[in-house]
Amino acid sequence: MRNGSTAAIAFMALAVLIVMGYNHDTSAQQLSAAKLQHWKYKAVDGLVDVDQFNDLGGEGWELVTVHPLGGSLQAVFKKPIN
């Protein structure tokens, strides 16, 4: 009886997939249809003050990282390309 139940469930699942139009390429189609985001980057050398951060943020730039550069710092920003 157990094997019969398993077979019946498998058959019903297959029937549902056929009726719903199962397509094994669905995930590939969704990935190709999805628009990838492209970014523009800007590096600012030296000390960056709060006003400069706010100005860049107002222009759509987002701070990605700050790292040492010589004896100073470099801030790297990104913003989406439309």
C-alpha cells in the first residue's frame, strides 16, 4: 500500500506540472530577463568632510569603502547608471 501511495503522489505531482505548463528553463529565463544593475565609481583622495559626503549623497553617490592611500585616505563611492 505504501508503494501505491508514493506512486499515486508522484503521478499527481507530474500531472499538476504538466497541466501548469512546467518549463525547466524558467529560472534561466527569469535570470536573462532580470536587468543587471551597472555602477559608476568615483574615488576621492584626501580627507572628506561631512559636507562633501552630504553633497555626494545628494548627487546619488553611495560610500563603498575608505582605505589608506599613502599618508592620507581614499574614499570610494558608487552610484547606479540609468
